[in-house]
Amino acid sequence: MSELSELYQQVILDHNKKPRNFHKLEAANRTAEGFNPLCGDQLTVYLQLEDEVVKDISFEGSGCAISKAAASMMTQSIKGKSKQDAETLFDEFHRMVTGELDEEATPNNLGRLTIFSGVRDFPARVKCASLSWHTMHAALNGDNSVSTE
Ligand code: ZN
């Protein structure tokens, strides 16, 4: 467990310092804004959706280390995925951080994203970790904004 939390901290720090896909996407045809009033996390997700496939995805915004790292890893996980696969991953991630999915007992596609499983023990942090996912989900479905409140 301490190993896991060490890995978790390393990954969070790394992605917070060097967030991936952290820029505005000029070719985006879907965007959504997400806001987590509890913590103050705010971000915009840009999606380029073509033939039901996420050709490209990026984000911008400001927030705590967890929200930024989660957004960074979300973009890495979603890029190149079909809309259907992106929705499946959103569902799995959401159920994992809210404690509905036991990622060790149930087959899933989460891969490295399972490092976020620990946030389920910190209810206030669940929204930080899932904000970018809710925002991506909104963008994918043509909604322009999402608030976790
Ligand atoms: Zn936060």
C-alpha cells in the first residue's frame, strides 16, 4: 500500500509539473467547461471528434494537483479512442473513484488510471479526480458546461 501511494504521489507530481496535452486545441469541434466549486478547480476540455473517434483532445485550466494530473492522464487515455470506448472508460473511472467498482476484482480497461482508486477514501477529492472526466463526457455529448455541485 505504501508503494502504491508512493507511485500515486510520483505520478501526480509529474503530471502536475508537466501536464500532457495542456493547451488550446484549435481544431476542436467540441468544448466543455468544468467547475468544481468545492475546491476551485476549473478547466476547459477541447475535443476533436471525427467519425465517432476522438482524433485529438486537450485541456486548459487551473486547479489543485489532483485535478490537473487527472485531466492530464484523462487526455492521454482518451486520445484515439472511439466515442463508445471513451464513454466506457468514463463510466469505469467514475465507478472506481466513487467505490462502486473494485478495480482489482472486476475486469476493466483502466490500466494506469487505477492509481486514482485511493481517492475514494477522500470524498472531497473524488470531485477533483473526476472533474475532467465529467467535462470530457459533457463535451462528447455536446453539453458545454458541467459543475460538480
Ligand atoms: Zn481540486
